[in-house]
Amino acid sequence: MDTWDWIPETPATWDDRKGRVLDGLDPALFGLGRPGDGDPLGDEWWRVEDADGTAVAYGRLDGSWGDAEILVLVAPAARHSGVGSFVLERLEAEAGRRRLNYLYNVVPHGHPDPEPVTAWLTARGFARNDVGELRKQVPAALVQNQG
């Protein structure tokens, strides 16, 4: 099994590591605009590095009104390694620490792989609501254990 480090980026800024993980996809597709190197990014970000110190994934949490929009970005070479699930588990734990109710994600129009991403989230407990979001209640155990 791979070993990954979960590294908070505070404050988060755009850099070439994020560009490499996106592998040519337009950051605007994910609501990030078109940032230049060093531009600040909103929300809370974490970087995932492998044992060699290479950035292989990112997680973003945008909490508001008791819920949080999430973003899970995984480098193409790291897909199907479990790192996406690693990111999602840590985002759920962060949401629990904040006593948030739901996590949600919107697979953007124009995403190159909408069906596999939707299926991946659905397999992890997310369900589509009437406004097109994929939502999942933050597990009660994660919220209750944050005493």
C-alpha cells in the first residue's frame, strides 16, 4: 500500500504542482478561474504527497451554511491507487471537526469524465439531489466524536 502525507496549504496559492495534477484541464472548469503562479485560492486546501514528495492529489473544502462543497483532484498517474478515497476520508473528517452537516460536489458541465466521477462519488455514499448536486451526510460518528 502507498503511503501518503496530508499537508494543509494555508493560505492556498496556485502553483505548478496543482497544474500538474490537473494535467492540462482548465482550472476554470472547477471554479478556480485562470490563476497565475502564486495567486491566492479561496477555501481550505490540502496537498497529498507520496513517499517521494510528489504531489499526487489535492482536496478542497468550502464550508458555508453548515455544509461544505468539496473538490478531489487526483493526478492521472495516481488514479486507481486509492488516493482519491484517502482524500475523501480526510475531507469527511475535516467536515466532522467543523460539525458540518453535508458534503457536496457538482461534477461540472464539460468535465472530461463525468460518468466515472459521478459513479465514484455515488459508490461512496453521495446521492444526486434535485439541483444536480451530489450530496452525502457527514457521518454522525465523525461529528459526535469531535467533542
